[in-house]
Amino acid sequence: MSKIVQFILLVMVVISASGCGTKEMLGFGGKDKNAYNGPEYPATSKVATAFQPTQVPKSCRVFAEVLVQLPPKISGKNIENTILAEAGKRGADQVLIGQGRQGKSDDGVQFLYYGPKKEYLCSEQWSGWKFGYNLWEKQGEWVSVGYKEWGKAEVSYETPLVLQMAMLRCQ
């Protein structure tokens, strides 16, 4: 076999192998889920919190569907601060918090963005927590992060967490 053919085969093997490790971190359209690719809004300093879609005003549009990975030993207050800071940076007026599960690994704080491809009215088109299922189903036991835990400094989680979240822009 000629050196050129060997080189071409080697390049093809390297390209094929390098794609294997990145599949899990890719979101819609092959984009890195850690990178925010949604609409650009001016930052907000006041972000409201809801735990049920029915608590979201009718004018609010979902512009980011997110799984949030959080490290162990985090308090309810730090969870609130971390999520509201990211949401405010992206221009959210409100966040909708879903369910929580024990995380399988400690990767620190990560916001994994799954979409949507186009923002939509929460009151009319919310279809539940259907994004990120490939990661979500691999997590551990259910964990309560709701009214009783949110924003509480005395609440602490020993394990890493994965939370569902949607960011909304309201008019």
C-alpha cells in the first residue's frame, strides 16, 4: 500500500474516532449543549420562579430548555442563586423549575441547552419535560427541589444533582 493511501486511511480513522467522544455533548443540529445558541436578550436583574406551568403568565415564551448539573454539597440557596444568575444573563424574566434527580457524576455546574428550535408560548404549547431524555434517564433517585427547598441555605444536597429548567421571556 502506498504511503499516500496509508496517510488517507489514518486521517479517516482519526476523524471517525474523534467524533465518538462528543456525541453525548451535542444538542440540536450537532451544536455543543454547553454553548447557549438561543435568542439574545438584554440581561435581566429580576427573574421570577415557577414550579408548575400553570403558574407562568400567559404572555411568557419558552426560549431555552435546559438540564442543569449541580455539584454535591450545594444548598438550596446556592441552587437558586446559580440558576437565577444564568437565567438573568440570558435575559429570562422567569424560570420554570421541573424535577430533580441525583446526578451520576460531579462535573461542577453545567447548563446543558437542548432547544427549542423556535421559542413558543408556554401557556399554549408547553408539552412537558421531553428534552435531554438520553441524559435524564441515566440519573439516580428522585430529589425534591421545590417550594420547601428552593432558596433555603439550611437545605443541602450530599450528591450531585440534575434539574430540569425552562427559561422564559414575558411581555
